[in-house]
Amino acid sequence: MIVCSCNVLSDREIRTKLEPRGERPSVGAVFRRMGCQPNCGRCARSIAAVVDQHAAAGLDECAGNGDCDSCRADGLAA
């Protein structure tokens, strides 16, 4: 799901840039890791929620096999 329409960033792309096991970078740090910068700022809450969800779940990485919440949500949205 696209969480930042200005930079066309998906929740899956953001999760791939997050370290495993509970790391909670700031929204600004997420943008730096993605190689872009915030524009309108409407996505800040959504990105923070992705970071919090990732940290709480302790997911190491999405294997892309449809087992994680993000994959299931992407499948439902399609």
C-alpha cells in the first residue's frame, strides 16, 4: 500500500529499509534511508505507524510469500 504519494513509497518498501527487532527510527530517518525527503507531510502518521508495527512485530524481513500482514493487506487491496 502506498503510504507516501509525494515520493510514491509503499509500506513494504519502508519495511525493507528497517532493521530487524524493534528498531524505531524517526520519520525523517526513514525518508533519509529511502533516499528522499518529505514534501507535504501528510504521510508522517502512516510512516510512524509502519515503523511502530514493524518494531512491535519483531519481523526480520518479509519473505514475499504472502504470510506477513503487509502481503495479506496488499492482496486484499488489489
